[in-house]
Amino acid sequence: MDTEHASPRYADIDVWEPADVLHAMLEAQMSAVAAVRAVLPAIEQAAAAMEQRLRAGGRLIYVGAGTSGRLAVQDGAELIPTFNWPPDRLLFLMAGGTEALARSIEGAEDESGRAARTVEQHRLGPTDVVIAVAASGTTPFTLSCLREAKRHGALTIGIANSRGTPILQEAGFAIWLDTGPEPIAGSTRMKAGTAQRVALNLLSSLVMIRLGHVHEGLMVGVQATNAKLVRRSHDILRRLTGRDSGDVADALRRADGNVKLAVLLLHGCSRDEAAAALERADGRLRTALAQISRHEPVADGRDVLSVAAAPPAAVCHDD
């Protein structure tokens, strides 16, 4: 496995000056980020396939063990407050369970039988998306989950740092991060982990953008779960509508904190009309605004209102 090799470059790292150690490790981190550039086409293809399944109501399922599993869980957990991704459509299959998020659970990654039972228990199906992450590409728990998910028709994406390994060979979409040997041989929390974190971030963020949770570069799907995010919701709404703080606060209250709904409310829609417009637009605020303004072309080239026969609820007017 590439991640287990000892590199001559770092053979004497334990006797180097501290500054030299830091420079060398930083250099390694930069190369890990650069490794992601080579797989951008693979990430794009995987995201397109994910979008189709998730639009059909599927779940997003992260699978992993150890460092890779913890990085996967971190990526998924952040989708809820950032993009308001439904918690009931997010699942983590972590070797060793939740206890393994804070400490190493010896032997958990080898429990392939438990992995298969876990997948069966959660009844994965054709609309579900599984992202399996393992630096080695061979972790029994992760590989077993991927195989079982694939057997049930789920879309499978494999992310690994070792070439030609089973997770990459058997996944529907393979993302090989060529990070090579670590400065500390086998310590995949370093280069391999950095590349995984970047790849996961790009993959999930692209999917969320495509699903309509970002508008004009803003988090219109943000879930205001604390004071900072409440302020962010207000700032986003003011920027998108130009309305004053009082109007913004009232619209967010009527929309129960949903920024996209609030934007449409400030364009004169009732709550039901706004919800219906967003549903017709597959959650894309830009498309919904085009509908209610009767602008036929939208940014992605689709004709969202080519005839004037849309139901009255599709058309709202400014106050």
C-alpha cells in the first residue's frame, strides 16, 4: 500500500531542526492538496451521479474506519447546519460506532460481517448514495459496506490513497488520491487525510450547489441553529433583497428561518405560493425567482416557464 511505504526523503526527520521538520511537513500537505487537482474530473462525474439519486429522495451515506471514517463523518455532519440537509437523509456507517469518533476501537475496521449486517439493517436501496473512504483502499469494514450497498443497488463512490485497491475497483465511481508515502510512514492522518478532507469537501459542496442550496455564492440553505447563523441568515436576506432589517426579520419569522422561502415572501408570495414555487424549481431559488418574475431563460439554460399557463400560484408580485 502506497501509504505504508517509508520515504527516503524523511528517513532522518527525527534529527532535523524543528523548523526543517515543519517546512517538510507543510510541503507534504501542499502536495496532498495538489493531488486532488488530478481527480477533479472524477469528482465532477461522481457529483453528477449523486445529484440524480439525491433528487429522487435518496440518503447520503458515509462509510469509513479510523481517520478516514472520522473525516467522512465530519464532512457529512457539516451539511446539516450549512445547507439544511435533512438529518433523516444522512447516515454514518463508522467502524466501531459513535465511540470510534473520539478514540480508536481496536479491531473494528476488520469486522466485515458486522458491516454487512449494518447495511442490511438500514435497508439501503437504489436511490441511496454511499461514499466509502479508506486510505489503504482495503479496509474490511469499509469494503464490506460498499459491496453490500452495491448489491442493494445504491450508488457507490470509493475514495482511497492506494492505487488499484478493491475499494477503487469495485466502486461505481473511483477517486484515487495519489498522495504517496507519508512523512511519518503509515500515518494517514497527514497527507492522505488532508487529500481526503479536500476531496470530500469539494464533492459534497458541488452536490449541494447543484441541489440548490447555494444562490449567488451564499448559503441560502443555512440552518440558523445559533446566534451567528441567525445573523448570517439576516445578512444573506438583506443582500439578496435589499430590504431593511425589520422586513427581513419578519420574513424569516414567517418562513421559520428558511432563507429561500423568505426571499420569495419578500417578493410578494404567500408562504404556500413560495413553497410551491420552490418545489417546482427543485429547490433552486434562481429558478423559482425566474418563475415568479416570468423570466423564461435561467442561468443553466433551462426553460422554466415557457408558457403563460402556469397556475396563478406561480406568479407573485413585489409589495
